[in-house]
Amino acid sequence: MSGHPVRFVLLLILLCLALAACENGLAPETAAGPPPKPYGIRGVIRFLHWPPADSVLDLRLAVLEHYPVASIVTEVIQGRAKYTDQIRYGIDSEQYSLSLAPLPTGSFPFVGVAQQYGSNIQQDWRVVGIYFAGNDSSKPGSVVVPVDSMVPNINITVDFAHPPILP
């Protein structure tokens, strides 16, 4: 009977060593390699005719998966949009770079700048600048973002005195 405790301790040690060797248990091995490159857009936003500071509570560039939409805020809440950090008030221009992960790569039908002008964060937003492809200012320009690419030159002019007319 004196050999049973020794066997039990040895069995327990072997079991601990076997479990430690498993690291991730029964999880599948993941391929080691470099992390995926970011994908998204970058460009410059130019500003003209800034309104009074108290009418610009927030200002951000947003990219939408679908367009037209009833509300950019709803698209953000539903995870179908990405947006930049708040843009500083009163500047002439701002360079930006926006990663679009986890949105899927592909075609994005709307890139624009939205202004929060009132205290109701759910409703007091308006589009003040839109990306137009080429010289066609009749509709927002669609941007195709391939895997592992930061698409350059997605430039926007925001003219607060002449906001874009949305289709």
C-alpha cells in the first residue's frame, strides 16, 4: 500500500506535464506570420468658410458600407460605418488615414464629412463635405478598397457656406 501514494504523485506530475505541453489545449494551431496589413483610405480634407465655433460640436469623416441611408448615426451604431477621430475646429486642412477594419474590403459608396451642429447626438448631424470621384459632383464617389491597401488621394473639400446637395 505504500507504493500507491508515490504512483499517484508521479501520475499527477505526468498529467501536469502533458497538460502544460498542450499550451492551447485542443485548439487548432494558428499559422505564425506577420499580422495582416491595414486597409482603408487616406487623403486631405480642406475647409472653407468655417461657421461659428458653437455650431460645430463635432466634425468627423465617415465611410459607409451602404448609401443612401436614413442616418449616418444609425449606420455607425449598427457597425456599418467607420469614422475618424474628431477634426479640429478652424483649420485650413487635415491629412487623415482611416483603417476600415473590421468592415469587409470592397466598394464603399460614400465617404463624407459630417458636422454635429446641435446637442442631440442622435439627430443633429449634417453632411458638409463629400468625396466626389473625378469631376462628377452629382453623386458621391465610390471607393474600392482592396485587401491590404490604403487607398490614397481620397480628398474632400468642406465648404460650410455651400454644403453639398445630397441625392
